[in-house]
Amino acid sequence: MRENQANELPEMDFEQWSELAKNDMEAFEKMRLAAIESVIQSAPPHQQRRLRGLQWQIDQERRRASNPLAASIRLSNMMWEALVGPGGLLESLRGVVEPEMKPAKERCSAAVLPFNRPTE
């Protein structure tokens, strides 16, 4: 892996990774974990806990899958859910652009109280 000058993270070399996955799965897994840790460590400290939690969810989905294709489908579904599911990115963006489109739980509502006009 080469260092990418723009963000100091290792640059991925597909051929190297592919060859390693075919010939030395243990080394591939060590390299994969090191790359993930490098990305998490490069994030601001306040985001690292969330990233570790997300990586844990990804790892669990991979473990639950019966094969690599099934794992890929599970992870794709996770991403779609985060994008278009309840509380997802699309809903959040709509709430910023179109405040009336905010989810019901985020909209404020109140009873309108009638006020009597003072008598003269």
C-alpha cells in the first residue's frame, strides 16, 4: 500500500489485495483490519466511537451471511436503509431543505388557545 498525500491514508492497490485474498487469507484479513483501524484512527476523536460501532454492525452482518455474495447483499441493504429508511440521510436532508417535511416526531405542534378580546 502507498501513502496517499491528500489525506495520509494508505492507498488501496486492488491487484495486491486480490492476490493476497487468493493466496494468503490470513495476511489479507490482517491487512483489512489494519486498513479499517487506520481509517477509524484518522477520524476526529468524537466520531471514532460511532465508527467502531458501525464497523461492529458490518462485521456481524458479514458473519451472519452464508457466503460473500450474501454478505455483500446484506451490507448493500444496510446502506440503502441508512440512505432512504426512517431517520436516514434522505429524510434528514429533506428536513433541512423543506422543514415541513421533517418527520412527525421532530415537528412541533401545540394547541391554539383562544384569547378573548378585552371588553371596553
